[in-house]
Amino acid sequence: MLLAATMFAGATSASAKTPDGKPFILLLAGRPSHGPGQHEHNAGVQLFAKCLAQGAPQVVTKFYLSAAWPTPEELAQADTILFYADGAGGHPMLQGDHLAQTEKEMKRGAGFVCVHFAVEYPADKGGPQALEWMGGFFEMNWSVNPHWTADYTELPKHPISNGVKPFSTKDEWYYHMRFNDRAGKLTAILSALPPETSVGRDGGRSGNPTVREAVAAKKPQTTAWAYERPEGGRGFGFTGGHFHKGWGNDEQRKLLLNALLWTAKVEVPATGVESKITPEDLDANLDPKGRKPKPPENPAAAPAPGAAPAPAAPAPAAAPAQ
Ligand SMILES: [Zn+2]
């Protein structure tokens, strides 16, 4: 057993994969949080899985919802692991012995992808690991989390950028990440200049003198980045994803799907991972969150009086206030 473990640790590539040799991507969603359409972790990972099935059918994906945790066997097979979840002390990776379990897979070179709040870790737990595995993380009293419209006018030459055109979306684009400046290769994938108004008063996630100075000096801020560890594993951090509708943007969605392949060491197609989704796909699997869905914005789309009523949807269970 010890011999086998040693031999495996000495392998140069992650190449865990499924028993039939297919790349394996694990998508881990956290529990619902925030209001409707925000932090839709469960709907998000299911959308990513659907899109990967379209644009990267050679890859096997499995998702876990609401902070459920995969089996050791699945972790050991994963070529990359994505977290789309609440972060900080509530991060699913920091519960129980999950950090040690994750570390084992990172040591053999598995990919590591964190989306939105999941990029935040306490500086003394998870933060050091995120620096090592992903090259950066959201650190309290250093990074900020404003809502703003980021205008990504150009992307670097990198497999994650394949087929992704410049785009602009309003999101809670965190910036001023804490980056690993000591080892590995860090590539800024998305960078933009936030408005000075996006830096608030000094506070844990709102502002601090360092970020204020950087924005005033018009230093572009990185909101998505790729990282190659010196030992060979790959990581990707993406700070947007507060609003679920952002995944309806073809460029944003393709960027994330490309990153899943890249971190799994699967070749990214020259035109990127192609996926087509409908408004129904985007609305699928949203957590009820104890609120009624918004009425249609276009009254003409509502059923005319006297029209046969649509089958009633089951009433969502009331959720406690958050
Ligand atoms: Zn958010």
C-alpha cells in the first residue's frame, strides 16, 4: 500500500480519470444563500454539467448539491474539482476533514477551481492552501466585493481564452485578490479598471487604503486568473458569478467551461467549449429560497383572462430569513 502510494505520488501527471480512462470533473455546489437569482450554486453546477456534456462530451462530470461531499474514490479520480459555494469559514472545503482530503488530491496534481464566494478563505485556514493550489484568494481586509460593470476589452493568449470575445457584465466582481508572488505561473485572464466609487469605506470587504490607492492609480484589477503550480497542477479563480443570469452570457460561460478543461489538463478546443442554452435552461434548478417568482415583465406574455390556467407549481417551502 505504501509502495503504491509512493509510486502514485511520483507520477508526473494528475491523470486520475475514470476507470475507462475518461477525464473526470467534480462540480461541488454549496448550500443556497442570498436571494433569488444570486449565489445559485446548485443551479450553477447543473448548468455547467449540461454545457460540458454539449461542448466536451469526452469528459465525465458529476455534481454534488448543497454542500454534499463526494466519496474518497471520486475525489481520487477527479482531474479537477470546482467549488461554487459560500466561502470564508463556511466554505465546504473547510468543514470536517475536507481540507485534508482535498490536499491529498492537490498533492497528486488535481485541478482546483473556485467560483465567486468560494474564492474567499480565512487567511490562516484555506488561504495558504488556495495560494498554493490556485495562486490567489479573496482575503478579508485586503480584497473587496463591490457590484460594478466590468468591461473586459481584451483577453490574454491562453487556452482559457480560446474563442472568448471581449465582454462586459455587471456582477459582484471581487478584486484586489491576495496573489502568490513567490512560485508558479500566474496569468491574469480577466482584468478591468473598476470605478473609484467601487471602493467603499474601510472595512473587511468594502475598502482599505491599499486598494483605494491602486484604483486611484488606475491599476487594472484581476477578477479571473489561471495558475500553474511549480509541481504541475493547475488552478483557476473566478470572482464573478453572484448573479446566475451572468452564466447566460456566452463569453462568461465559455471562459468558465474552458477553465474546467484546462485545469483538468484536457485540451481546450481552439474555439473554446461551445454550448447553447435557452432561457429555460438558465432558469432550471433554481433554489426556491422561499420567495415567489417574479411576475413576467411583459404583460402580453401572461395568460389572457379566461385562458386555461397553467398547472400550479408546488409551493416552495418557506425558508428562514437569512
Ligand atoms: Zn455574491
